[in-house]
Amino acid sequence: MMKRLQLDSDARRGLSQISLPLAFSVLLLAAPLAILLAMSFWTQDFLTLDRTFTLANFKEAWTSPVYRTLMLRSLKISIIVTVLTVGLAYPAAYYMSFVAPNNRKALLVFLITIPFWTSYLMRIFLWKVILGFNGVVNGSLMGLGIIDAPLDWISYNQFAVVITLSHAWLPFAVLPIFVVMEKVNRSYLEAAQDLGDTPFQRFLRITLPLSMPGVVAATLIVFIPTIGDYVTPRLVGGPDGLMIANMIEIQFKNANNAPLGAALALSALVLVSSVAGIYVWLNRRYLQSEGAA
Amino acid sequence: MLKTLKRTTTAIAVAAMPSLAAAQELIVLDWSGYEDPGFIGAYIEAHGGTPNYSFFGEEEEAFQKLRAGFEVDVAHPCSQSVSKWQLAGLIEPLDTSRIDRWDDVNEVKESFAIDGEYYMLPTDWGTTSLVYRTDLVDASKMDSLQVFLDPEYAGRVSLPNNVDDIYALAFLATGVTDWTEATQEQFEAASAWLRQAHPNVVTYWADGAELAQLMTTGEASVAWAWNETPTTLIGEGVPVAINREATEGSSTWFCGYVNVVDGPNSEDLMYDFLNAWMEPASAEYIVNEWGYGHGNQTAVAALGAETLDGVGLGPVSAPVLAQAPLDNQMREQMIVEFENIKAGF
């Protein structure tokens, strides 16, 4: 009797602790997703929703060349941005963790956050100014006599989208890698050196596998939001830089086709999860082969 | 502690909802920029201040906001939205007997009558036409809309990211001057024309400020633009010219105020607001300061031909495609097709 009561109070405490976040996620995440899912099987004729079940939206989302192109373009841009940011973030995090003196680390972390002091929209406009026709890059190159006419290929295209996104997401990639590197036991490094590893071998066998969880976190943190980015392609993308999120917005707003928008959004979700899933799986295999997981 | 918290949150909530705090203040859902007190001098004089404004960047945004239950008294869409908003049950007819200068209102008002009832008071209009940088392109070639297809201007063309203005251009360029009569074949020809123009486009401009920037730097040297932009640029000394008399013509658009269903405030305020807009002083202000036309055609005519020509609103000898309300099905088709073209298909 006593025991059951205790268990109940435990359970109650557990439930009371979990209930608020649970209600929050059910209300704000699960419910909208369920609505989105339901909507993707309906159709819309101008302003009226037809609630008959159909797969037509998914068929259109996956067979129409426009949506396929936009989907693949988003995937491509997002992968390039991820590779760039994580590639640049890794050495930065490495420096912060292994090279910089301990009393400087806090300062470096602080410096990394500087881009966040300005709103993201402001940073996009800054890139417009930098990459613009009479912008900083073109102005400087022309002033130095390297080029005669402004470069066209640096603004209003996919290149500009990649640059803007990479700059914005770099801090998000540095921090998780840095945190994981901080936890790498330094005595392993000494042991590897004592056993005759060159610094490069030591890096490959100790530092890289042990910092991999940070790289995975950084990759996912950058990859998942960038594939669905909406404002960057809209502002710096020009005609060939539009991404799938722009099309989803158009379907919900201008085109009065919320069901197709829902199907596109869910398709993008599936695409992101499968690419992320494959990546995590590959990474786990790598860590297993290194004996680190 | 809890009490203080409650009080603070209540205060914040009240501050965040001016509509509740000031129940007798008109709420206007408008394009950003239209809060200019010069448009409604008489209202400000009568009520001691401007109404409350809430802004939108494009009509579809306003439409979705209203559909989601946002409560306003009066909103400012353009010609294409009237029938859509009416079908969605968002707006109700205007009582024209309460608009003092109804007889002076531009005859375009008839386009916004549905079943004999008037749904929009046309207040402001402008033109969309060929605009170019006189120092960067050969002015003698700027007499036809086909310049948009000329490979010489590849990457130097900017077209509007606005389905009405862009199809006005495409229809004109393919020889249609009244789009309400356009057939499916003509629509397809217009779309094909846009598809041909697409590779030349550096970017589709979203608003006048963006285009002004593109044209000032020279990144765009040829554009299809609202007359407000070149008017402003010329004022700033940028070498820009408007050609409303290109062989194929130019276009005009109209916007105005609609009476939103179940507005939270008294309709008296709304009619005061609409009457203030129709004052000749407002007409003079918008023409001179904004380069836009005004819905009070008597007042606009009174400004004289010289003023109107100066801001690009005078009569022209080339064809004019008025952006009159379209059949909703045709417009839906235009929206989808324009998105395909922008995506490169």
C-alpha cells in the first residue's frame, strides 16, 4: 500500500515535470504537423478546401520538374554551405581548444558570437552591399585595376546565397565542435605521442574520432535549417537562387494552394530527415571502425 | 511577487494591443509608407491625430492576415484583390451616399462594383512603364518593349516580382491591351514571352526602394517600373528616363480602400477617413510628393497638364493596359505560371 503510494507520487512528480514541455510540444509541434499532414491529402479550389483524400499533391510534388529542381537545388546549396561552414569551423574550434592558452578561451568564444550582435536581416543587407554591383568587392577590385567591369557572378545568384548563409551559420558550427574538443582527454594525446605517433597520426587516431560527435552536431545544426531557408534566397538569390521554402510560401499565399504547400513542406521534411539519417549512420560506422563508439 | 508579475504582464498585453486600449481609433491595414499624414489632413484635423495603422508588404499577406481573423476597419488592396476578398467574405459594400465627393471619384470605381454595390473607393493610381538609365543604354533603342528580350541587356534588366505588373508587360509586348478579354492562347503567348525575357533578368524587384537601388548602381539599366521610382530618382539626380510611349504601350494600376466586415470601430470614423482621402488637398499632395495619381479625378485634372506630365501621369498616345480586375481563374493561372518562369521553367 505504502509502496504503491510512493510510486504514484514519483510518477506524479515525473508527470508534472514532463507535462508542461509535453503540452508545449504537442500543442506547438505535433498538432501543426498533424494539420499539415491532413492538409497535404486534401485539395483546394481557389478559396474552398476539398477534404476528399487524394495523393495528387504528393504526386505533383515529386514528379513536377519545378519542384524537383527546387528541392535538389536546396539540397545542393545546403550541402555546400554545410561543408564550407563545418570545414572552416573545425580548424577554428581546434585552435580555440588545443592551441589557445586557457585564459584566452572565454574571450575567443565571446568573439565568435560577434556576428549575432546584429540581426540576421541586417547581415543579409550587408552582404548585398558587399557583393553588390558597386559594392565593396567590385569597388576594391576595380580600384586595384584587377578588373575593368564589375563582376556579375557574385550577386543575385546561388553563390551569394551560399556566402550569406555560410557567414551566418559559422558560429553555430564552431561552438558544438569546440565544446566536444574541450572534453577530449589530453592524456590520450600524450599516450599516442609516447607510443610513437606523429602529430598527424595522433590527430587522425585520437582527436578526429573523439571530436566527431561535435562535427555531427555542427553538421546537423547547419544542414537542417539551411535547406529550408527562406529569407536569404528571397533577398540575395536573384532569379536562379530560389529555394524550396520560397515555393512553399508561394503555395500557401499567392497561389492559394495550401495542400500542395503542405505536401511540399512534408516532402522537404522527409528529404532532410533521410539525408541527415544517412549521414548519422555513415558517421556511426566510421566511429565503430575507429573503435571510438 | 506574483501580483507584480500579473500586473506587469497585463500592462504589456494592453500596451501590445492598441486596438483594445483605444477603442475609438480607426484601424487601417495599409501598405507601409501610406501612413503619411499628408493624405488625410482633414481626418487629422477633425480627430486630433492619425488612425492606428497596421502594415503589409503585399496583398496576399494582408489577405491571409484578415482571413486568420485580424480585425481592422478599413484596408488598402489593389484592383485584383477586390473580387477575391469579396468572395472570401472579408469585405462589405460601401455606402456611397456617405462619400461626399463620390461623383468626382475616378470612373474606374465601376470596375469594383459587384452586383450593383461598390466595394472599393479608388484612392491612388500610378503607371508601370519602361524605365532606363540614359547614360548606360542607347536611348534610341528604348522605344519598344522588345528591349527586354535583347541579349545586349542580359543581366541588366529588372522586372517586377508582382504578377499583375509582369503580366501587364507580357500582354502588352505580345499585343494585348485589354487583358480582361485575353484568351487562353494569348495568355500562353504572354507567358512564352516572359520565359524568353527571364534569362536577361538580374533580379525581380520587390519594391520601389529595391529597384531604386538597382538602378542607381547601374546593376539594372532597363526596368519595368512604377512611375514613383524614376520620379524619385530623377529628383536625386540619377540619369533615368521614363518612356510611357514605347510602341507596345504601358500599364496603369489602381488601389483603394475597402470596408472590412465587422470592423471593431464605428463606421463614422471610416467614412471620415475616406472623405479625408478624397479632399483635393490630398490629391495635390500625393501627385506632387509621391508622383502617384489620385482617385479624385476632378482634383487631379485641376492640377494641370504640366504637373501631371512632370510626374509621368499625363495622357499618352501609346496603348495603355489598365490593370482592371481579372477573372480569378485567369489570375490563379498567371500566379502559378509566373512562379514556374521565375524558377526557370
